[in-house]
Amino acid sequence: MTRVNVMRPWLGDEEVAAVAAAIRSGWVAQGPRVAAFETAFAAAMEAPHAVATSSCTTALHLALVVAGIGAGDDVVVPSFSFIATANAAAYVGARPVFADVDLATGNLTRDTVEAALTPATRAVIVVDQGGVPVDLDPIRELCDARGIVVIEDAACGAGSTYHGRPVAATAEIAAWSFHPRKIITTGEGGMVTSGRDDWATRARRLREHAMSVSAADRHANVLAPVEEYAEVGFNYRMTDLQAAMGLVQLGRLPEIVARRRALADGYAKQLAEIPGLRPVADPAWGTGNFQSYWIEVQPEYPLSREELLAHLAAADISARRGIMAAHRQPPYRELTPSSGLPVTERLTDTTLILPLFHELIESDQERVIAALRRPV
Ligand SMILES: *Cc1c(COP(=O)(O)O)cnc(C)c1O
């Protein structure tokens, strides 16, 4: 019996060839392939502008900077997210204010955001958690009227849809991840997309030391133009090696999402017959990419979440505890709201992520389902 892994990126000879071609070209830092990847990504996500970065974490940081968020500001974030979501607010000196999430989707809602607003709230970071689209419009309606910026952390969201369009297509600004744990990968890498020309232009400069002329443009000239550094910038650039890979991966996205949705459907049909296991599902307003196929282990199930993880491990099946709760980590414990975060804690304590990836074969999925059916 071989191990069933919980995830594995889908990579092939095309990625190898694309990266090799970038190396042979002699241009390995941010250059023409990054520009091409930005154009292709913006088109695929129906976003007016795309700016490639070194990660989603740095993309989130840039989003907060261009939105003008800083010291003295409150930023509403879900605790139920990878810790980078809250850290981004801390980077700009703002205070993360944790809002609870919806039990069905694991996402912020208009009501949970409203409950977390303070007089100092200047931004909200919503997350398409595990690839489940957040219901953005009601949150925008609440926030736009108050001059609060809504940033979409779409780290897990590539290929998910909201009201028939790619998630974040209508976001003021969004951040994406190409870490191997996400839906398509460049090794490490990220993207900012935005509907605002001014924010995209500033993000493009800030990711490259706030240089007035990009390094690629300077090197294209025999006599490089003199550059200026108008503000304190960052080095958050993606490399052309990563972008070469990203272009191939982006081409695979429709196939990846179709395969993941078919596998998720297979799980959902079987799990419907097992009392006490509730799987994540599409919400009414969109379709997910099943970046994380999580199930909630409810009291009717004979095993606890920890016991089920051990039971699966004994069958050589690798599963993972569900999404973390940032407010339980040392930097944020003191920011736990007095009302608590009951749904976040329930989901963090009772969910686990089952194996689901492009090359998962049916017989392995059947092994997972058989182990869930026989909890002894
Ligand atoms: C993975 C993840 C991030 C961080 O992405 P990196 O590209 O690794 O920096 C941020 N937010 C969410 C919701 C994530 O899942």
C-alpha cells in the first residue's frame, strides 16, 4: 500500500521547458515573462490590472500600503485564515480586529464584519477561504458607504467564481498566491490585482524599490535613463523563472479546477451517506475550486477529529487539521474579542482537510472513503 498524500502540485515537462527557456534567454530576474504573466493573469481573472509579487503575503502588504492604511487604523480580518492575513495589517502598524466567520463557508459575512467595526476601521480583508468564494457584494455595500476599503485575500481563489465571474473580478484590490499549496504555483509567488489605476501604478513601483524606471526598462537601453526613488519601496519582485512557470500553470487552471471539482463531487456523494461528516460545499453565489477539501467532524461521528486523523494515518492516508485560528497564536492572543469567536473555534477544532489534488487517482480516493466509512 502506498501513501495517499494530502496534496501535490501538478507539474510537467512544459514547466521544465519554460523555465529552461527563461534561463537560456539570459534574463532571469523580473522581465518580459513577468510582464506576460501579469497580462495573462489579469485577462484570466477579468481584473483591470495585475502586478506580480514575490508572494501573497507581500501582495497583501502592498495592498494595505497603496490603500493608505497605517498606524492608528483598525483592519477587520478573519482569525480563521492563514496567519499572513493578520500579519499584513501588523506590517503597516495597523491593528487587526478579528471577526467571526460563517459556519457553512468559513468566510466573513456582512454581519460578522459589521459586528467587528470600530470608529478606527479603515479596511477589511476578506478571504476566499479554501477557495470558497466570499459573498463580497453585501460587504462592499456595508463598507463603501463608510469609506472602508475592502481588500480581497484571494490566495486560494484562482478558478473560483462569484456570480458567474472569477472571484475578485470586481474587487477594489486583491492579493493572490502561487505557493505550491495553492491552486496553481510558481514555487513562491503572488499577484496584486486592482480595478484602480492609481493603486496598481503605485503597487508596481513599490514592489521594485519605488523606482521610477523599472530595471527591465533600464537594461533595455544602452544608456540607462536616470531613475528616481520617490518613496521608501520594497523588493517584492517575482522572477522571470517563476513567471515562466506561472504562464504554463495558468494555462492548466481550467483543467485543474474541473478535475478538483469532479473529485470533490465524488467525496460529496459518498459523504452524504456517512452521518456526522459535513463536507464544504459551493455557496449559493458561486463555485469553489476546492483548494482545501475540508470536512467537519460532528458529534454523531464515532471518532473525534484527532482520532479520525490518527485512524487515517494508520491507513497511510495523509490528512491535515483544518484552517488555523490566528487569534490563538502568541502575537494575537491579546486581540481576542471579548465576545469570542465561537464559529472560528468550532471550525478550527473540528475540521480536517482530505486528500484532493489533480493527480489523485480514483482508487486512492476510494481508500479514503472506505477509511471514513469504517472508523474502527
Ligand atoms: C497561503 C495564504 C497566504 C500566504 O500566501 P503566500 O504566497 O505563501 O505568502 C495568505 N492568505 C491566505 C488566505 C493563504 O491561504
